[in-house]
Amino acid sequence: MSFLQTLRVAVRALARNKLRSFLTTLGMVIGVSAVIAMVAIGDGAKARVEAAFAAMGSNMLIVLPGTSTSGGAMGGFGTMPTLTWDDLRAIQTEVATVRAAAAQLRASAQVLSEDQNWTTSVLGTSPEYFQIRNWPADRGSLFTQADVDGGTKVVAIGQTVADKLFGPNANPLGQVVRVKNVPFVVTSVLAKKGQSQWGQDYDDLVVVPISTFQQKIQGGLKNYIAGSIAVSATGPEATARAETQIRGLLRDRHRLQQGTDDDFSIRNLSEIASAQQEGTRTLTTLLAAIAAVSLLVGGIGIMNIMLVSVTERTREIGLRMAVGAKPGDILLQFLVEALALAVAGGLIGVCLGLAGAWRLATSFGWEVLYRPDIVLVAVIFSGVVGVAFGLYPAHKASRLDPIQALRFE
Amino acid sequence: MGTAPLIELLDVVKTYVMGDVEVHALRGVSLSVQQGEFTAIMGASGSGKSTLMNIVGCLDRPTSGRYLLDGAEVSRLSTEKLAEVRNRTIGFVFQSFNLLSRTDALENVELPLLYAGVGTAERHRRATEALGRVGLADRVHHHPNQMSGGQQQRVAIARALVSQPRVILADEPTGNLDSQTSVEVMALFQQLGRAGITVVLVTHEPDIAQYASRVVVMRDGKVLSDTRQEPRVARAPAPEPAGIPAGGGR
């Protein structure tokens, strides 16, 4: 008997007991819909964490200068400038896994508009910085290398600063703000980035060309960078390699002997990100485990009903054997019935799960991510459950003695 | 086929072991049935007639002895091979019809062809033809619960016929039927015998056995008597309800 005919016979048999078949699939439906909904929501949460870290910067490393020691008191990283402009250029040109690098100099300063003032952080950097942090302009255009070369007095302001100085609906482009009494023309408003994981407002800053920063806001240190270097690696998997390569390069350039400590430090932000993701992954795994248990329960339900069905249809099995069904035909028939039950449950579960995730997402404002591969895995897995739990009843049916079966009342 | 018997049992023994008790269901039965013969097997319950039927029907294997069906030894075949032999060579008719409920007559009749791997169109054609042969051409899409006992049994006979078997085995086919429909069913069997199909009938009703051309009586697992007779002619499915000889006291 062909598989298609077997399938038809199986579906016919299931259709004879519609309510029972439906109730049997319910276990699978609940299990699969739980998996689908959980994974969609879990992935949504993960995507949100990823987005938060992408806002921080893509595949970002920060190189901080070393520590100062005065009278035995060690000052923490960044207190003593050890990174030179040549180091920066070396990182930019000599490390293959580095996509871009930019020095960042910071100062806190009061910024004045015509009638308002706001104390914020002033960042002096080069145009690569915007690339490293994935930070486009919302309005206007960002300053360029020409601005850095010419030391022009232009400023890109964060959204928070724009709101404080000009009000929420004004257009700050072309306006003049004063920083340390130096007039700057606002040429762009940066896109809103929101808060960091720790509540720091990314949008509360103004950015000026690094040359202008050194000339007008805070004098430089000649050869040394009085700040840190932001680096973006070529890809998420390249950050660890970039870290090692930069460390090697800087130790070489600073002529550090083996065994001595680094006179700088490198922070790998993607490591923090992956720690965060670890948390969501644990949650997803936990939910998946619960879902797996409910699938197991669904499978047991199928086995139970298949056993009942085999007993109920003993005469039918006997008859089929008498007219020429081989044990294999009977085995296949019941196996296909269990499979059909499980897969039907799986498919209904997928639909319910997607709908449920969507419903939760809209009512709680969560983010959900629909993954077709998970849908496929869920359907295949429910099929596997059907076969696994259908095997015993089907085997039992195929081993019936036709004579006994025909006499069964 | 010449003179070679279609069914040939040679000293067939069947012993069941139930716990530590041995039940001797058949104690050496030898029997030959020619093609086209209409044989009735009679005997009290426990005489071994059902066991004999199961062995002849290839549902069971003898403990010892040989069974040649259409010249081929089948007593030692595997379960799968026996299923094939049943499918090709034997048609079954049961006392309780054993039709699939909620399944129309056509599909019930198609069942053996399904396991023979016959294609859909051919299955429909042959099943329709078989139903026509038993006079149910107009009941093709009726379900068993929409038919009388006699009609249901005729569907079962059509199912037995559809694979064009050499032998039809009928186990108390009239046990659940009234006397008039019983005669109709017997008429059908006689008709099949004339068409060259071998019919083996198990019954405990002497009235029914009258319609056979040969009566084998079993007792204690052995053949007690084996007589050929001039069969009583069953009148073909009669339109008039009266005038049919009433059989038995039922």
C-alpha cells in the first residue's frame, strides 16, 4: 500500500473520532505553541539587548591610557596619558581586524544658546567616531575630515542638548552656541540614541572636531592623547582578535618587557553585551525546557489514545490482516495516524504560538522575533514525538494474531 | 489444474499449548478439495472445524502435516507470505460480516485491493463490478448501518470476490441472518461454485449444509464423515418473500 493511501486511511480513521482526535492533539498544540511563543518572545528580548549594545557602538573596543602613581597612590586607568597619536595611527593602519579608530577627548563644559544654558559633556573627536558608534545625524550633516583639518568651529549636538537649549520643536541648525565663550555653529543634531543599560543618557553631549577641541576648549598634550581611543572591529567575531592584536601592537610600541603590566587597558564592550545575552539565553533555555516537558506530555497523550484505538479496532485490524494486510502495513497505518495527530497538533500549535506571541507583544509592548527555522524545527519535532510515542501502539497492533483479533468483542 | 486438488491437507495436526495444558484441536486431518467444489464443514463446537478453517484460510499454521494450496506448500510460510497468499487466493466471509463502519460499500469492497497495490481507478472498477455480481449495484455508496443484514453479508461476499480468489471461506455466513436471506446467500455461493470458485463453508446448521455438494463432519479433531451429495438448489434471490422453504427452527 502506498504511503499516500496509508495517509488517507489514517486521516479517515482520525476523522471518525473528531472530538477525540482534537483532544489528543491538544497536548501537542499547547506544547508547540508554548515553544513558538517563548522563542519568539525570547528572541525579541535578545534582539532588544543586541540593539541596545549596537547603540553603544558596533563591535566596539575602548583603549584607555595607563595609570599614574603619585606617592604610592595609584590613580586608575586613564589618569596618565600613555597613548600617543602615533599609537592611534598604528591602530588605524596596522591592525587588520580594525575597521575604524578615533581618539576621544572629553571635557565638561557649560554650553550657552541665546537664552538658555546647559552643562554637558563636550567630546572632541574625528568623523570616524560617528561610524564607530553607528551614529548618524538626525538633521543637518556631520562634520568631516576637512573640518578637523581646518579646525572649524562647528558642533554636532545631542538630542537632549538640543531640547534643553532650543526647546523640543525648534530647529537648532545654523544657530550659534557658545562653549567656553567660543561660538560654534550647530551643523547637525545627532539621532536619538536613548539611554545606556546603566541609565546614562547618550544624547546629553556635544561633539566638535578634535582639532577645534584642542585649540579652543582644552589644550592638548602634544604627542600624547589626553583621552581614550574608540575602536570598532570588522565584525562581532573579530572583537576578541582585535583586542589581542591591539594589545600586542601597543606593548611593542611602548617597548614593554615580558612580565610587565600593560600601561593601557582595553575594554571590550561586546563582552559585556555577550554577558547580557547569556542572561536572556538562560531564560530561553529554561522556557524551552518547560516546552519540551509539555511536548513530552503531549506525546504520552497520543500514545494513550493510540493504545485505546488499537484495542477498540482490534476486529478491524483482524479483518485487514485476513484480507491481506501484512504486519508492516498495520504498523505503518497506526504510525501514520500517530504522526498525523502529532503533526496536526504541531501545525495548530505553530499558528496559536505565533498568534499568542503577537498578542502578548502588542498588549505588553514587547518585541517579538518570528523565526521560520524554529517553526520548521517545532513541526519536525512534533513529528518525531508522534513517531516515538506511536511506535509502541503501532507495534502492538501489528503483532496481533488475526484469529484472536477477529474474535475480539 | 487437471485432477490436482486445489486444497490438499495431509495429516494435519494442530496442538495449542495453554499454560501447561496441551489442547489437541486437530489430530491428523487429511482432506482434498477440488476446484469448484462447494464443501460444508460441520461439527459441534470444539470439534476442530474452526481450527481447520483457520489453517485452510492461511490464518494459522499446522503444528505438523502438510498443506498444499493450489499445488504449493503453504504450511511453513512466513507471516508476510501468508498475508500475500490470503490476499491473492482466499476470500473470507464471516458470521458478523466484519464490515468497516462509517465506510461505504464500495470502499469496504476495495479493501483487499488496497493491500494488493491496485491503483485507484482499477480498484473502483473492480469493486463496482463485484458489487454488481452480488446484486448491490445500486447500494455502492450505502454505509453498513444503512443496509439490512443480508445486504451487509452480500457486501462482505463482494469483498471476498473482488480479488478474484480461488477459494472463498465462509465461517457461519448465515449465523446472523434470517432463513430467507440465508437461502439467498446460499444461492449466491452456489452461483460462485458454478463459476469455478471453490467454496468452503463452516456451519452447524444441517439445513444450510444441504446446499453444499459435499459435507465433511468433524468430531474431536478428526474427520468423522465425508459425503458427497446432490445439493439442494437454492432459489436465486427471490423477489417474493413467501414460498421459500423455511430452514431450521429459526
